[in-house]
Amino acid sequence: MEKKKVDLFKAVASVLFGAGILGMYLYVCLKGDIKYNILSLACVGASFVLALLFVRISKKKILISVALLFSALADFFVLVAPSLDFMELEKLQLLGLCLYCGVQLCLLLYTLTLSKSIGLNITNIAFRVLLCLLAWFLIPKYLTLTRLQMIAVMYFLNACVTLLSLLFYFKKNPILFFGVLLLLAASVFVGLTHGAAEIFHITGKFMEIITKYNIAFFCYIPAVYLIALSSVWEKD
């Protein structure tokens, strides 16, 4: 009976938070008078609170909650802080991007908890390091990237490995897999609208659509909600 009550609480909390985030979504779509940056921070904050309600004493739940906290802080520095004008824009972007990398660090640690094999975990870490080293030494030979863009590449590579790891253990937490998938999609769209499209000469209707309708935003918010939801329904 106690287990059913707990599950009912989880279901109610999941629906209420989901409905609240969806309600903010619809309000923006219909009214269009709320800034996306404020809404994004509010939705990520709500997702963090949802995960925090069920954090318990569990490595996996704690890691997800910390990842969402990093995400909320990163959103503040990248989306909100520039309008407050208390720090140079480049420094704010660098700080925000480092916090986003903190999200990937938490997800890396989460993937390490999925396997008891030391060999697989070492391979997980080694593969990430190898990709980052290859990117660090090879990309400058072909492309000229800023410091922020190079860090963004490292973030993206780690996100890809995280997604691959979660696919390998899909049955253990499918909700988290789809959350990270949407997070990766949002990263791609953000990258395209912040320089990648020019580097790879991507133009046309596709770029017009993702810029006009802020497709990255509509991938990012469901992503963080699903990541929070994965923690709620994660078995202790």
C-alpha cells in the first residue's frame, strides 16, 4: 500500500509539473509576450524542483538534480545575466558554457553508475578524452574557432558519447535517453544559429525555420523536463 501511495505521489507531481511547463509553453505561443529567456529559466527551475522532490539518498538521483541545477545556472548566465550588465558578455557566455559542461560531467558520472564493469567505465572515459584530444589538435588545422566554439565542440562530443552510453543501457532508463536526445538536438540548433551554419555554409529555408521559430527552445524545455522525470521514476 505504501508503495502505491508513493507511486501515486510521483504520478501526480509529474503531471502537475508537466502541465505547468506545458501551460507556460502555450501561453508564450498564444500570447507571445513573455521573453523566451525568462520562460526557459522558469521551466528549467521547475524541472530542477521536480527532481529535487525525489532526490533521496541515491547517486543517480543526486547526479540528475545537480545536472539540472547546473543547467538552470547556465541559463541564468547565458540568457538573463547579459541584460543585467554586471559582467562582460564573453565572460558570461564562457561561464554559462562551462556550467553546461558541468551538466555533461554529471551525465558522464551517471553513465558510470550503469555498469559495474571497470573496463567498460574506463572505455567510456577514455573514448571521451580521445575525441576531445582529436578535436583539440585536428579541428584548428581545418577551421578557425573561437575559445567558446571549441568548448562547445567538447560539450557536443561528450553529449554524443553520453547518448550512445544511454542507448546501450536503454532499458534501465528510457526516459533519460529521450531527454538527452532532445538536449543534443537543442545543442545542434543552438550551434547552427551561433556560427556553425556560417562555418559549414548552411543556408536556405532550413535555417530560416530554426531561427524564426526558435526550434532549439522547443527541444530544450522538453529535454530538461524528461531528464527530471527520469530521476522521479528512477528505481532507488
